[in-house]
Amino acid sequence: MNNIIQFASKLIKNLAANTANEVHKFHGGVHPDGHKDESTSRPIAQLPIPEALTLPLRQHVGYIPKLKVQVGDYVLKGEMLAEAEGTVSAAIHAPTSGTISAIEEAVIPHPSGLPDMCVTLTPDGKDQWKPLTPIDWKNTAHSELISSLRASGIVGLGGATFPTHIKLRKDGSSAIHTLIINAAECEPYITCDDMLMRERADEIIQGVAIAQHLLGAAKVVIGIEDNKPEATLAMSAASKTLANAVVTTVPTLYPSGDARRLIHLLLGVEVPHHKRSTEVGIQVFNVATVLAIYRYFTFGEPSVSRIVTVTGNVTAPQNFEALLGTPMPLLMAAAGGAKPDTTHFVMGGPMMGFDLPSLNVPVTKAANCIIAASPTLFAPPPPAQPCIRCTRCADACPVNLQPQELYWFAKSDNFEKARDYNLFDCIECGCCTYVCPSNIPLVQYYRYAKSEIIALDKAQEAADLARERNDFRLARIEREKLERAQKHAERAAAAKNNLAQPESAETDKAANNPDVVEAKKAAIAAAVERAKALKLTAANSGAAQTSTEQPLQAESPADNATSSATGVKPDATTTATNEAQSKIDKQALIAAAIERAKAQKLAAVQTGAAPKNTENLSAKVKAEIDEIEAIRTKAQQMVKNKTPD
């Protein structure tokens, strides 16, 4: 009975262990020849310091760093030459001590083959480090560690070159629960990570511990392909010092080293195409990257070198630790030199790498492998044939796309349909091209379509921005126009109120004064009396005139109207009398208006509202004013004498 219980217990434990290390297969993938044994037969070698180091500023994803040195400056090893600029950027450091001899454009290892800005350093041979300061990462605040890591220049050394300090920041939207160390190295010919794990497993595990601390991850999973048994043993032994860490072997299947494919292999988690792995609580780092993190925090060393695999059509394939900026010919010479039938050189692996524009380019942070190519190793591709709709590309696609459909859309420039078919989910692994029986360079079509879509999106974004700016400009002009009109109206209303308020106040004051009221009544009565006297005088003088003494005048329209209505034409005497009477009435009204104006002015003078600005007038004007004042005084006296008591 006890034996049965012990057997069952062991069986349960084994099942639990197998479940913990369970591998989940992904769709597609291919099995290209590895060609890894050629470069793993020798240990990692240290290259000597070259005569000149050329350091491109563009060695990472993101913004180009800002230069801090000038030609002629002397720098020490590890001294910052260019500091990170912007959020996504990485610094550049001096790989050795020496003098800055040039800052100019030079050809860099890039698919475009175009030159870019580079810093040329002439070593002095001393290889003297600047004063280095290790960091106690266990007792330092997280923000200080990330800020310090930003100045280290460390990027993803697996080939992506994404700044490491960005990946180690804590994201408030999601917590990282699992840290995955990518040690699959699925690309053929590349063995730099394999040799690192064989020779420096302890340092890698210490770097993993630092990354786990910064991320706050509870679990660590190290994924290694099963074609690296020596690296697997070394990492398994070293990982025993790290709690909650497990080393898992995955099948040798390209592209198992892709981050999303490796996550699926190790955890069975499918990261949605529109999300990042951090949004599901997973972060992935390459083994060379965590080793660089360890060197920085433990010794204070920034990123100044990397391991490069030199293989292919060379005499002695091997891995070398080379300073950044080392010329490629020095690497080729260290590997015994390229054989005579070498046609070109490939940076990266044969599946996702690219042809170098020239061998005279420097080692960069992305240079994990240099392959000397020859017709024996890489036969020229045969001419492409028409697609036969065999769907082998769809079977091999690890992202579950429809490569044949994407091919037709890209070939016909139907970019919107290509986008609808998730073109940008393509990782450009080359599996579809590898299995295509018609030898169609499918990945090249996808890259073309992606570049065109990106260019169209940028053009549309620029057009939208220009239209938005123009709309804002027109709105601003209209707003300023309305504001000016409103200001003018407000100023006019204010001026009108300022003028009206004193006048109305003075008028009300004068109207309420008893003396002013009496004077106004007297003036009106005098005007009426004068009008009556003038009217009576005119009437008497008109009656004494005869019709023979006065010339006949043209009949007025009123007389014509009267005669037409009555049938009797008025005589000359009646017409003259009417005209005289109208003239007298008009003169009486004018005189009354003048007297009213004089009375109002007199009231204003009595209330103190008369103008006071007469002190700077000329003698002539003052004399006229005095004369007018004398006439006014005389008139007031006459009005007063005629007014009954």
C-alpha cells in the first residue's frame, strides 16, 4: 500500500513538473539548415583596438542622440559622446580612450546603403577608462536606476536595438508578472548568444536578477532551443541561485526566437496583434542585453562593445568581442579572411539579414552576425514564376496571415486591402519566401507595401495638419476681427456716455433752478409779444398799399388750389397780405427760437456750466466775447424791465 502511495506521489510531481515546462506549439515555421557548429568550435576571442573607430549616431530605434564632443576633444573610455535626446533614444560612448578626429557623414551598415552622421575616434592605445561608479541597485530608488540606465546606452542586443531603459520602466496600466529571457537564437549561422551562455552564464543570471528586480516580476522563464545543449546545461546550473526561475528548452523551429512566438511557446499566451506583451504582464529580454545590464550596475561600464559572430565563407568562423565602431575588415581578418569566391557580406542571419553596401562599415549595436556569402552557400535565386496558389506560404506563416493575398495586393498597389489583411502583423521572417515553389520574393513585396503605406500615412498626416493649421488661422483672423469691432463699439459707447452724463446732469440742474425757469418764461413771453407787434405792423403797412403801386406776383400753388376749388381767383391785395402774414409768422418763430436758446444759455451761465477755457484766447477773440456778453446783459435787462411785477 505504501509503495502504491509513493508511486502516485511521484507521478503527480512529475506531471506537475512537466506542466510547468510544457511547450505550446505555434502555427507554421520552417527548419532551415543551422550552420551553427562552424562558429562554436572556438571560444569568444577579444579583438585588438583598431587604428580608428567610426561610431554612427544612428545605432538604435528612436531619436538620434545629441552630440557632446567636438573635433579635437580627448576622451576616455566610457565617456559619453552623445546623450540621449527625447523619450526613445540611447547614448553613445567612447569605446576606448583617444581623440575625436572627425564628425562627418560616412557609410553605415543599413539596408539603404546611405551615409549618416558618424563620430570618428582615433585611439591612443592606452584604453584608459573614465572613473567608473557602480550602482547599488538593491538599495537605490527605481526612478534613479532607470534615469541612470538611460545614460548607459544599452539597447536590445538581439537585433531590435530598442532602448532598454524604456522596457524597464514601470507601467501604471499593467504590472509585469513574468520575465522571459530570449535565448532561442533561431536564426541560422548566428551563435553569439549561444557562446555567451556557455562562457558567462553566471553574469547573465545576475543581470536577470537585476531586470527582475526593476520590473517586479514574480517569475522568470529562460527559453533555449534544444540545439544548444551546452548552453542549456550552463544556464540551468547558474539559474539555481535565482528564485522562481526556470530554464525551458523549445523545439528548434524558425522563428521561435520572435518575442511573440517565444511567449506562446513558453506560456501558451497569444498576445493580440494590436497590443504589446507588457499589456498582458510579460516582458522579454535578450541574454546579451541582461549581461550588459549586469556590467553597467556592477562595474559602471556603459555599452561600448558586443559579441559578433563572423562566419560563412571565411577560413576560421568564430565569435569575437569587438568594440563598437570597429571596421568590418578587421573582423574578417581575425576570422582568417574571406575566401576568394566571396561575393558579398550579410549582416544578421540569412533569413532576416540584409546585404551590406560595403565591407568598409563599422560594428554597431545591432551587428550580431557577419556572414561572408558565396554562391556555394547562397545560390542566386532562380527567376520568379507565377503564383500557383499552393498555399504553402500560408501553412508556413507563423502569424497566421494569408501571404498570397498580401502578395497580390502589394503587386497591384492595392495598399488599403493589404492593410485590411493585417499586413503590418507580418514580422518579415521570410518563411513564406523560403517555402515558395515559384521563388517569389514575397517579403520584398511586403516591405515595399509597408513603406508605401507609411509614406501615404505621413503625407495624409501632413495634409491634415496643414488643413487644421489653416482652419485655426482663419478662425483666429475672424476672432480678432470681431474683437476689434467689439472694442471699437465699447469705446464709442463709453465716449457717448461720458459726454451725455455731464450734459444731462447740467440740464437737469438748470431745469430745476427757479430763477432759470422764471427767466425762460420771461424770454418766451417777450418773444411772443414781439411777434405780435411785428405781425400788427406788417398788417397795417399792407393795407395802405394799392394794387397799382405793387407789381403783380405769380400765383402761389396755394392760391391756385384755392381758386381751382372755389372758381374765384384771389386778387393781388389778398395775395400780398397772405405773403406778408407768412413772413411775419416765420420771423416770429425764428425770434422765439433765438430767445429760447439765449434763455438756455443764460441758465447754463447762471449754473456755472459756461465754458471756462478762455484764458489762452487772443485779444481779438476776447473782445468779441466781451461784446457778445454785453449784448446778452442788455437783453437780459430788457427782458427784466418788460416783465410785470
